[in-house]
Amino acid sequence: MITYTAITTLPRKSQAEALAEAMERLVPEPTGIGVFEIEDGSGLWEVGGYFVDKPDEGALALLTTVFDAKEFVVSEVPETDWVAHVRRELSPVQAGRFFVYGSHDADKVPDDVVPLLIEAAMAFGTGHHGTTLGCLKALDWLIGEGFSAQKIADIGCGTAVLAMAAARIWPETVLASDIDRVAVDVAVANLRANKMDGNVACVEAAGFDHDDLRDAAPYDLIFANILKGPLIALAPDVEKHLRTGGYAILSGILNEQAADVRAVYARSGINLAHSEVIGDWTTLILRKMA
Amino acid sequence: MAKKLVGSMKLQVPAGQANPSPPVGPALGQRGINIMEFCKAFNAKTADLEPGAPCPTVITYYQDKSFTMDIKTPPASYFLKKAAKVKSGATTPSRETVGTVTSAQIREIAEAKMKDLNANDIDGAMLIIMGSARSMGIEVV
């Protein structure tokens, strides 16, 4: 079945959103409308409509005038096996000894890796982003340094990929938390899929704000892949709950923000041991000194 | 985890019947979003709705291809056409009446749509639905 797309670009997000709203009233009506940031540094936004019937090009031309957008490009979308297309894009990710894959790639898991089955779904942490990849590489580096952990916390766990990676190496119970209920549900499903629900416990909490997390402290290793602001706010709790000699792996930090985060943690005696830079993102491996 | 939003899209998806055909397949597929995981989650979340009811769904996705979805109630026009037992609204609603609905039906629709309407109470919601009915040539009796 042939369907149609009509795509244009605009310089501002607010303009793009207003145009998308206006497109909802087109006849024939679109079955879907998307607003996307174009990730080429141009700052442009793309607005695309999906149509079962060929869109009215006159009406589209009118919209381009009203919203000062570029002329719509109307194309036919040929029938495609979109599931196969997506599966090709969602390829496995290898970070040191860790191999993160979706169930569609279960037959591609090499023998000499630590496998982690994660579907790209409704929680962050598929391994395809520089922050998650950086954390896995940081963990791989720590293991290579001969570090061993018994108590581990993963704050802002998303899919729980980091908690599971650590639990694959050190099979003591890892505590994971996320502020988002959906992420906790996804994490629990991932733990079951990886047969790790006995090794990782996941709770809904903001930071360490849960009795289970506080009671299990101090930790040998704390992961926090969140963002600069929450990481800085979390510094006093990390200092409080990390044992002396323990490590914190922090990510979600843009390269230009890394110095600020380092400085805040250094004031608590938690200093840089190593870092991983992947694209725009820095992962810090910090150690709490005596 | 560190979420970097890339974009969002609004699709009309039939309750309990999401599948890789248009618009879900091309819209998500062209962005590399896991179609089967979306369909599985959407169908589970809409299992209690009338099968096939069109649900406007806002999908927000992030740099690592993870996504969130916000499923809205079906449009008022869908409920009104069903209540009035008509296939479409009037082309000239000011001069043409294609069907009728009762106040009780308007209240039922307002209750079903309440969470997505910009109304303080059920009376305000009913006024919005009555406005939609008028704009479709459906008379409230």
C-alpha cells in the first residue's frame, strides 16, 4: 500500500509546533504528524505529515506561506518491511566485555562477551547513546584495574543495563532506582528477561530517597547516569553513601560541563580516576579518597 | 538516565490494533524506533478501550531510540458520529443536520473525554462537546 509524506523545515521549534497543529485540520487529514529536530547542527526543525490519501498540495502551499516554512516536499512512501528496517538500525552495541543486544539479534551474541538483553523501548539505556556506552566502558575499565565491588547502587537506572552489567560481574545484589515509574517497570521486565531478578532489585525513588537504598549503604560502586544539574545536587548523598576507596561512575555530562561536575565532587573528596569521552558526552570515574 | 529529546510525533492509532502498517510503520521506522515494542506497549495500554477506536498518541523519542507515549482519548467527532449513528459530519453544518444526540449522550462523551479537555468540570466539558456537535451538523435534543 502506497502512502504519502509531506515534509518541510522551519527555523524555530515553536513555529514547527504551530504548523504541525495547523496540519491536523487538513483535508484529507494526515494519519500522523511529527516534529523533529534536525541533528546536523543547522538548528532547523522538520515537520512531516503522513497521509493515506495524496495530500492537497494547494493547502500545503498555503500553510508554507502562513508559517513562513520551506516548500513542502510530497513523496510516496513505498511499501516497506519497516520492522526489518528498524531491526537493522538497532544493532548490538559492544563496550569492552559487555554486549548489549535486542531479542532480534539473539543469534549474534559472541561466546566471549558478557551479554545483556535490552529492547529499545520505554526507558533510557539501550546502549546506543554515548552516556550509557561511556558507563559500560568505565565499568570495563574498573574491572580491568582489578577493582571488585560487593555493594552497588545504580541511581536513575532507566533500563537497568548498568545494574545488570555490574551484577553479571559481581553477582551480589545490586540496588537500582529510577524516579520514573515506567522506567522501573521496564527495568523489572529486563531483569526477568535476563534472568537477573534475583541479583538486582529496582525501586521507584528520587536519588537515594528510599529506605532500601539508605539501609544498604555504604556502597563500593555508585552509578548515576542522569544530567549535570541532578548530578551536582546528588553530590552530598554520593559522598555520604560511598565508602572510602569506592568509585562513582557519573554520566549524562556534556564535555563542556565535565569540569564543573568534577569540581563539585572534588570538594567532597571524590576525585577523578579516569574518564571516557564518547561524542559530546563525558563519563567520569571518580574515587572517594580517605 | 540522561535523556536527550530528539523529536515527537502525533499519530492516530486504533486502540488495541497497532501494527507496522501506516502510519505506525513508516513514522516510527523512518526514525529507527522499535516498532514492535511500541505496538506491544500501545496495545497493552489500550486493551480496555473499544477495539479500533482512533487514539491520538504523542510519541516522544530520545537519542538512544527509547521513547515515551501519551495516549489521548479518541476525538469527540468519533464519539459523536457513533452516538448519532452517522458515518460523517455535515459539509455545511450551519445549514444541514446529519443526525441527533441526546444530552445524556453528550454527558457520556464529556465524561469519556474529560481528562483531555480544557474544562474545570463536567458542565464545561459538555459545552465543549456540544460545540463540536454543532460544528459537525449534529443536533443535541
